[in-house]
Amino acid sequence: MNDIKPDSADQTASQSVSQTNANAQTLYAPSANLGTAVDQTPARRLRIGLPKGSLQDATIRMMRRAGWVVNVSERSYYPAVDDDELEIVLLRAQEIPRYVQDGVLDCGVTGHDNVLESSADVREIAELIYSKATSRPYRWVLAVPRDSQIKTPQDLQGKRIATELVNVTKRYLEKHNVQAEVEFSWGATEVKVPDLVDAIVEGTETGSTLRAHGLVIIDELLSSTTRLVANHNAWEDDWKKRKMENMATLLLGAMEAESKVGLKMNAPRRELPQILALLPSMKQPTISQLSDTADWVAIEIVAEERRVRDLIPQLLQAGATGIIEYPLNKVIA
């Protein structure tokens, strides 16, 4: 039998393929100069739920001040964030405690009222005192029409109450040994009294909406603030716990800085005692000598922004010069 020999074209093609394979091996093979191979293990992520709705804008602003730029798309519940270790999910604040409890989320930002209403078993990491309109706590109050005969919780016996906080309201009535019908309200609760219900339990920051509808508050059931809460198993994970603790530190620092500003100024050393007497510093102010003279010092403090408009004229009269006011992003105590 005769051997079949490749013609010259086949030999050329074979050599070309061999060379290509050799080049590919050279391109993708780990280089001895690189040391160990690059770790391709995906980065760990912390899954956090942020409230969608009335608290959304305030929460996104707070996250930005804390150091995270969150970009929300109108068509997505998964905002982009400039942190590869963080995955954000937008949910109704009322749902977040349950998803954190069940481990669907590692942690979440929600109201204390939502935790109590759902009876969720979660770990509280930090209290974040902010809300959709002010920095005041969100109060859940019992309200009735101004001319109502209901004056005390006991007067609710046999009455009908509308609220979004059904379970908390039922526990409140049990505490006062009152039997009444509690129905869930999908919103616009203020307009339901007196035609549809006898009383309402409604959340408010200032009480202005209740007053505008001719309602008066006869009792407060709950004072609620925003909380950062965690799943118990996630808290036992060292990496996730550290990530959550770091987030809490930065979020609290951003909130602490929200109402404060920094002040810098120069002052004659001889006027220092009376200038220091004016300064409402968090601790002792920072004082340093100017480089070109021993007779002047530089002073730096952190102060409440609302006090600065009165403080600056007083500092000028006391001898301070070159006063600079600047905003703060975070104050970490």
C-alpha cells in the first residue's frame, strides 16, 4: 500500500494552524513574570434593601453624603451604585423587614414602625433619624374629628378605626382593654372620618395634614425613626458584618454633618480668650500658630449651621479675621 503524502498546500496549512495554536498558548498561558495567576473569584456582595416611595429621595441623598453614588432608573428596581461590593434593591419600606428576616436581603433601611407592624425578627444596627420631610420622628397618632365624642382610647369601644398600621393598632387596643374594628386603609385615611370610620390611626411628622382635615390628636401610639436592620445570619458572617458596620458609621457620620458646618478663621493671640468663649465647638477647637508670626493663630471648629449667622458677626467684633464657612459631608465622632 502506498503512503499518502500531503501536498505542499496541506503542509503549509498544517504549519499555519500549529503556529496559531502556539501563539494562542503563548497569549493565554500564565506568564512566569506575573507570579501567581489573577484571582477570578467574584467579589462578595452585600444585598441591601432601600425604601421606594416617600423615603426614597431622602435615602438616596443620605447615601450620597455617606459616600455612595446611587443612580436610580425609573424602570428598574435595581439601582446602579459605585461600589462593587454592594447590591441595592428598591422595595416598599413595609416589605423590607420581612425580606431581611427571611434572608432575601442581608440588610435594609426601613422604619421602626414597619418592623413592629410585621413583627420581623431582625437585628437593629443603627438608628437613622431622618424622614421624608424633616428630621423629626414619624409619629403614629390616634385622631378623630374636632367635634367627635371620642376623647380617650376607652371611647373607642365598639367603634371602627382605619389605619395602615393594623397590627400595632390592635395591640394598642388590647393594652387598653378596648374592642373595636380595625380595618386596613390603602391611603387617604384622613378623608374617611367621620363618614366611613369613627377614628383613624395615621402617621404624621408635623400634624399639618391632620389639622387641615379638621382632625385632632387624642393619643400617640408610636414614635418611629428610620433604622438600618440586618438579617441575623448575615450578621454572623464576618465580612458582611464588617461591611454593614462600616456603612452604619458612614451613614451616621453623614447625618451628624447634615446640620453642621466648619469654620476657619485667623485671630490675634491676645484676643484668643474672648474668641474661644464664643465658640460652640463639639470639643476643643483646633488652634495652630501661623507660620509667619507668633502673634496670630488659626482656629478651626465645627458648629451648628443655624448658629453661624449670629456667631460670625460676634467673632468679627471680637477680633477674628479671614473667616471661612464650609459645608461638611460627614462628622465621625
